[in-house]
Amino acid sequence: MASLSDGRASPVKSPVHPHWLAVVLSSLMAFAPLAIDMYLPALPAIGRDLAAPPAAVQLSLSSFFLGFGIGQLVWGPLGDRFGRRGPIVAGIVLYIVGCVACALTADADHLVLWRFVQAFGACAAPVLARAMVRDLFPQDQAARMLSLMMLIMGIAPMVAPLLGGQVLVWSGWRMIFWGLAVFGLIVLAGLYTIPESLHADKRRRIGVGDMLSGYLRLLGDRAFMAYTLSGAFFTGGMFAYIAATPFVYIEYFGISPQFYGFLFGINVIGMMVFNMVNRRLVLAIGSDRSLVWGALACAGFGLILAVLWTTGSFGLLGIVVPLFFYLAMMGLVGANAMAGAMSVVPGMAGAASGLAGTVQFGMGAAASALVGWLSDGTPVPMVLMIGVMAVCCAVSALALPKRGAEPAL
């Protein structure tokens, strides 16, 4: 395990084994995939139970993305000021409250509201888990650690829709939210087994004005925006897929909720494989070049997806296969874009993580809402949205300026 002082890695004295640290941090990053993916097979059933049209039910997904994005603007700076653990605890408690309220809701409007609350609390965990990695590792090593964490947490999006489909069959959709609340309690207990990563002398005690000026500084940095938009456009395509496939697969193609979970899980395998590839690739060519390669591959597979379906080629396989390879590029784009964004401005890893996450989830909220609004009962809006987002991801990565030595924190 390593820390940063003068820009070089140095040993950290910690009673926590690095593998256990990776497990706990991965659990913190798993809040979003669990809270999103576990209830995806239930979306049509939720609509029927609450007497709501598909667009209204999809809005609960968009509100989650929006809450997750906005919350990161708050939790990131709080993590830089008060340390990482305290804000994470507060966020998890708020997330649990949102889970319970979703389980008890009686209409779609309140489901949308409480999904926002759930997401606002949940986002504290991943945004500050990423910042903890940046506290301990330089950029390339941080990218490798984030890839390892994504590899471990890949279990969550693989298991979540399968588990959600089974829970839906045996206990109904409300039990899904009760299970998410229990997960929050378990992770809260695990958090207390790892130490605080940001020492008091490195915390930034800033006011609202300083926080806003810091965000403006980041938004005005070309490298930060290139990293952030690369991740954001990829996220927009991924969230368009997440929002649309429950209806495309289950209602348009007529597959069962359980088989939907299986198809979803296959995509996660691709992400996990390329996270392992990224850990080696970063050592060979660096995180920036790995990001560019992944973004170019995204554009290729996104365009193939759009062309195959709009020309009516291969039916369901014409969606499933290109989507597999597009989503697998998360292993190259996700970790490298976030590690790069957090490395641009010294001393602002938490704020950079929060702002980058806000832009990413804001793009995801917009893409998923637009797909729902354009929904015509066919896969066309989804595949076109993914194609556009994939091309924009590649353009953003290619705009990344050449960088010298990594700055010290």
C-alpha cells in the first residue's frame, strides 16, 4: 500500500491488509450498481403495481442518476474538509432511509422522490472511496487499484439483476429495497474496520466561495474536462442501456425477468475481464493511452450497434453482442478517466472525484430520461443514443492534452 507525500509512493503503516482494504472500498463503490441493477428486472412490474406508464417508472431511474450526481458536489468537498469516513457514514444512513421509504411507497411520484434521496446518500460512498484511493496511490497505481476494485465490485452488477429477478418472483419488488437497506448496514459495519485515509493536516478547510472557485478551476482545466467528459459520455451510453433494456428485452423481445438478469450478468463479465486487462495495460503504456484506446473501441462498437439494429440485422443478437463489447470498455474508460480527473489539480482529489461523478451521472440522467421520452416500443432510441454517446466519448479522449510528470498532492 502506498501514500503520497512529495509525489513519490511511500509505505503506509496500517493494520489493515491491502486485500481487505480493496474489499471494503469495492463494497463502498457497489452502492450504485446494486441500487440500480437489482431493481431493473422489476421495472415493468413496478409500473403495473403502481399503475404508472413506462416513462414514469423510468423517471425513478433518472431521478436516481440525478441525485447520485448532485450529491457528489456535496460529499466530495465535505470529504476534503472533514476526512473520508464521517461523510461516508452520514451518506449511508441517508441511503438506508431512502431504501425503506421506497419499499413503503404507494405511487410512482413518491418512488421518484425517494429514489433521489436514496441516491443522494448512496453517492457519498463511491465518491469518497475513490478519493481514498487517490490519498494512497499516485495516478497510474490509482488506476490499477481502481481497476482491482471494479473487478471485485463486478460481482454486484452481475449478481444484482439475477437476485432481483428471483426476489421479484418470490417476494415482490418491495423486498428488493429492504434487501438494499440491509446491504447498507453491512457495509457500514465494514467501514469501521479500515482507518481514515486523509490525515487532519491535509484537510482543506474551505468555505462555500472557495469550494465554488475550486470547481470553476477544475471546469476551466482542459485535461480535467477531457478526462471527465470521456467518462461522462461513456456513462451516458451505459445508462441509456440500463434504462431501456428492461423494456426492450422483457417487453419487446418477450424474455423473462430471470433471463434478463442472465443477459445483464454476461455484460458484467466483459467489464471484469477488461478491468484485468487494464491493470496490465496501464503498466505497459500508461493510463492516458489506455483511456484513448478504450474510448476509440467504444466508438467502434457503439456505431456497430446502431448500424446493426437500424438495418434490422441479427435481431436480439444484433443488440446483445455489440453491447457486450461496448460495455466491456468500462474496464478501460472508467478507471483511467476517473484516475486522471483526480490527478489534475493537487489537493483536490475529493472535489475532483465529486465533480467528475456529478458530470457523469448528470449525463446518465439526461440520456436515460431522453431514451424514456423518445421510447416508441422499439430498441431504436436506445441504440442511436448509445452510438452518439460512444462517438462523443472518443472525441473527448482524443482532446486530452499531453501531460508531463504527475503532480504531487
